[in-house]
Amino acid sequence: MWTSITRRAAQGGFSLVELLLGLALTLCLSLGLAPVWVSLQGVAAGQADDTIWVGQARVAVARLERDVRLASCLSCPFPMDGMVLLLTKSHVVLLQQTQAGTAQLVEWELVNSALMRRTGPCPPARPATFPHSLYTDNKTIVENVDISRSAFSCSIEGGLPGLPQTADLPLVEGVRLVLSEKGRDGAEGPQVAASAAVGR
């Protein structure tokens, strides 16, 4: 009887000790490789998120460029020297003519980690401020925006790029937006920039 067991083991079977050693080695290798696998999955997911964000940001800045190029004082119920009503680091307000031939306000704003676009009918007199109650359409265009690294600026006729004073608004030739994503773990995220000439 012992000879038949010994013959079977010699013909290629595994003993219990060999199976336990194999399982222990497999478990140790799995535990060693698991953190690397999880880390690689996190990096891949982060890169995919960045790619999606950059795509959304490019669509957003293309829409802003279109709005800036379509800026127009036509049909404005109050006298205007330029098509930009307000330009700060966090937002820009433009005049546009709708397809129906009426004037409308278009506002782009960086607020609460997002880029917003608002539109509404142009009031009969120039407003001193531009509260959100003026707008009838509010859309979040891009989320997860790093407000501290994102900003509007402009080019001014005969001047350097920057932010205009109120008296310089008629001289604004172009609007520029730098849009940055919030990075993970303190790192800086990707950035998208665009500029367009006003009314051209």
C-alpha cells in the first residue's frame, strides 16, 4: 500500500505541503502587487478625467469665443459706445442681438468652481450692476474649475492686456479666458486658454 502512494507521488502529483507553499507564495505576490495595481488604476482614471475635462473646457471656450465675436450694440435700447458692459477677473457681460432682432445680455462668470453662462433680455436702461435676476437662462458650462488660476482679461486699444477701468470698456478689442482644472492631491490640473476679438 505504501508503495502505491509513493509511486503516485513520484508520477507527478503534489503533496499537501507543496500545495500550501504554492498558495502562500501566490498570496504574498498578490498582496505585493495589489497596491501597484490600485495605484495604476487611479492614475488611469485621473488621466481619463483630465481628458474629459479638457474636452469640455475646449467646447466652453469655443462657445465664449463665438459669443465675443457675435457681440453687437444693434437694437440696444440705451446708448452704448462698446459691446462690453462689464469685464472683471471673474466675469464678462456682453451685448448681443438675437435672431428676433432684440438685444440681449450675455454673461460669463467664474463662480463656485464652475464656469457659468447666463443670457437675458436687455433692460430699457443701462443697469448700474448686473444681478442674476436679469437673466432668464442660466447654464453651468464647465465644473471643477480652479477659480484661483482661472481669469478673464482683455486687450485694450492702444494699451497692454489686463483688466479695463469702466471708462476703458469701449476700447476693449478682445476678451481672453484662462480656464484651469482643480488638480488632485495639491497638483495643478490642466489649463485651457482662448481669446477672441470683440464683434469680429
